[in-house]
Amino acid sequence: MADTPTYDVVIIGGGPGGYNAAIRAGQLGLKAACVEMRGTLGGTCLNVGCMPSKALLHASELFAAAGGEFATLGIEVAPKLNLPQMMKQKADSVGQLTKGIEFLFKKNKVDWIKGAGKIAGPGKVEVTTADGAVTTLAAKNIVIATGSEPTPLPGVTVDQKRIVDSTGALELPEVPGHLVVIGAGIIGLELGSVWRRLGAKVTVVEFLDRITPGMDAETAKTFQRSLAKQGMEFRLGMKVTGAKASKKGVDLTYEPVAGGAAETLEADYVLVAIGRRPFTEHLGLESVGIAADKRGFIPTDHFRTSAEGVWAIGDVILGPMLAHKAEEDGVACIEMIAGKYGHVDYNLVPSVVYTSPEVAWVGQTEEQLKEAGRAYKAGKFPFTANSRAKINHETEGFVKVLADAATDEVLGVHMIGPSVSEMIGEYCVAMAFRAASEDVARTCHPHPTRSEALRQAAMGVEGWTMQA
């Protein structure tokens, strides 16, 4: 044991939760190591998730605008798609981000241990490198931050050739003639919209009778209408029963959930995007007496597991499977390990869909408030009445504010429209301070900006919206 490297904290997993935990540990003077089996830091988010998908979303949006909206603005061009270059700029951006994390590790004296990590008993982490070598690390604290992986669909085998998951959908070698997306959640709709804008026919097959479960119902209906107007087709209330791939394409079979005749779709590619599941297998949890639940989540109490000195954060524990939630978990967990106060309010974790228009929300939906029997008032403001949105020809969508009927405290905010991902943070801050809708309504916002819609919606709670 004398030669065994000893750390105050060893983090297993180098994604948003893991690398933020490692950096915060270094900042607080803890001797920290991060074990990551991928060749680069950043986890799914930076390498094959949030970042590369946003690169393609941005590029495809500009391509679509050049072929349509630009003419309205007096800019006449005939765009030509260079897919290899689009993929290259995506990869270049990702490379810069992952190298940035490496720099922060060095700056904060965090050791990056390359290999697959697992718990080998109390205070022990075993690391297996790509060449099969095994080393053991001693740790006063172990943080499990291994994230999640795509949920498989029975009867549909992902080969990353014709049938792909989200990772494969970021690397398609051509624009599909027809792309079928299984699952109408955020990931499927984002990636589906990328390829739709680049010219593919996109059909979305969803088990439920609506898209984006968990989203405010009114917002979801508006969102679906917008995507349909862009050419995306939806088969809702449908159960996929099989997919047969060949070198040329895929035959996908599905049938109504409520019962009825089966149908077949012929596709060039099929994207399986029915959700994600915790990556908790082969972590040696049993060596310290930890048992994951039926869905693979690790039970915790303020990030503490049932094993002394073992913590868990991010997608492996309950809560939104979002990178920014994992980041908050990582920081709070390390601060608790360091003897400080750490806390995350999951009611204030925003969600965003980075399509065009974007969708963003935080807090309670109308359906949740009604189910809880809580009286509320709503204020709503459309972007059609927002000066900046009009000038920019981006008038689709609205902002909706839900406030307690008695106290006026903001309980939830739901937006669909231009750049709402950049604006939802204002309401996160307001709700963190338990602001009333009137607090936002009486706060001066710059004119002309889209952010005025945030204020106007708050004004609408008490009925004094001033529409243009």
C-alpha cells in the first residue's frame, strides 16, 4: 500500500459532473483524481452529446436561413451543403472544449487517470487501462459520476450504420433521404431537426399521444405545430415492433398502442432516441454494499450513498438528466466533502430544446399546479407583439409566467421562441430569490430586445401587458 497513490477524492467519470467536481476539489485544496476511460475529457456532453449536436443545430439553422429567410432580408444566395466541412468544424469545436478541460485540470492540480474505473472495496478504486494494465488508487472519498447511456429498444438493434443512437446520428455520412426518429423527446427532435433542415424527410414515431413528455402541454402543442410546419411528420401513439436493416436502408414496423393494423416505414436511417439510462453496471457497487434501484439509479441522501465515503452525482442519481444539473451536483458534492455547505434546488434546473424555435422552461407546469390543487394566475406574451422579434422576422412563440394566486410568487415559466435558451436564466435567478411576478414586471428591460417579452408576460399576470 505504500506505493498506492492516495487522494482526498477520486471521481469516476470525466463528464460535466465529474470534471466540475474535480476542478472544484482542486480549487478547495483537496488532492483529487478523475478517472475517465474515454480518450478525452468531457463525457457524453462534450464529445457526443450537447456540444456536437449544438454545432450541427447552429450550422443547419444557418443553412436553412440562407436558403429561405435570407431572401426576405434582401440577401440573395444559393447555399451549397458541404457536409464534410460541417462535420469538421463540429469536431474542431469539440476538440477545443475538451482541451480546455485538460488545461483546467492542470491549473487546479487534478490528476487525470486514463482508464475504466471501478470500486474495489472501501476506499479503493481500481483502474484498468486500454492495454489491460490495472492500478489501484486509495481514496478518502469516492464520487461516482459515470453519467448515462442511450436506452436500448427491444426488437431494434443499433448497429451505428443504418440504425443509430444519438452518437451515430451526429456522424451520418450523408443527408438521409428519409430519417425515422423513434422517440419524440428532446434528443430525437433536436437531431431530427438538424437533418430535416439539411434536406431529409423526417418522420417521428412516438409511443405516447404527445411529444416532449414533461413539457407544459400548451407549449408542447405549439412546438409540435411549429415542427410540423417545418416538414417533420409525426406518428403518435405508436409502438415500434421491429426494424430490419440492410445495406441500403431499414424497414421499420409499428402498430397503434391502442390496437390496430401494423404499418411499415421504409427509411434510409433510423435514430433510436427513447431516452437515457444510468451507466452504473460494472462499477463494483457490490464491493461496498451499494445496490442500484430497478432502473439503475443509485439511491443517495444529499449525494451520500449507503456506503461510507462513497458519493454519487449527475445522471446516476435521480433528477433531470441534464449536463448543467450534473455540474451543480458536482460542485455541491465536493463542497460537502470539504466541510462546506452544498445544495442544489432541482425545482430551479431549467430545461431547453435547442431547435428553431427554441423551447425553455423552469419550475412547475400548469398541469402540475392543477394536479397539486394550487391556485395560480398566468401571464402570457406572444413574440408577434415583441418589437425586436418583429424586426428580425422571428415572431413564432410566446412567454408564459405562472404565479401563485395569493402571494404572486413565480412558480413556473415556459417559453417557446427565438433565443429563449439565453433568457430562461433570468427567471431562474428570480425564482431563486422567490421573486413575485410584479418584481419582474417592474424591472426595466432594454428596448428593443426579445427579453422585453419576459417582462410583458410578468405584467400579464396582473393584466397590464402593453402589446405593440
